[in-house]
Amino acid sequence: MNSATPFQVAPFYCLQQLVYHTNSQCPQAKSILHTQHRVGMGGKVACLSCRHLNRRKPLKKSRPGQRLNQLVSS
Ligand SMILES: [Zn+2]
């Protein structure tokens, strides 16, 4: 299973909000009271903040100079 970020979680929502959340670091998600927490999407749209947070890729070390040595033998 590939999780984009450690904070990405299963969809949850709050009855008082128009969106569902998928990231535990979302400010709006954090404001949800425990008693109003609902699991699922609730027929709502995805929270943009969560989508943004989830899209933030983990630090990946990519070296531009690193290449596979291709042995080209004719
Ligand atoms: Zn959110």
C-alpha cells in the first residue's frame, strides 16, 4: 500500500461542513469535534486543503547526475 503522506487518512467528514477530509493535518479537519466526526465521504466534495496536503510528496533524494550505466555493446 502506497501512502503519499503519513497524515493521509481514510475519508471522514463533519455534518456541519460541505467537504470531506482525507488528511489529519488539515486545519478544517482539526476543527471537527469528536462528537461530530463521521467516517466516509457523506456525499460531499473533497476538501481542497486535504488534497493539497496529500499531494505534497515526501522528500525524495534525486540526484541529477545519477544515471544507470548503460552498457551498450554492439
Ligand atoms: Zn480537509
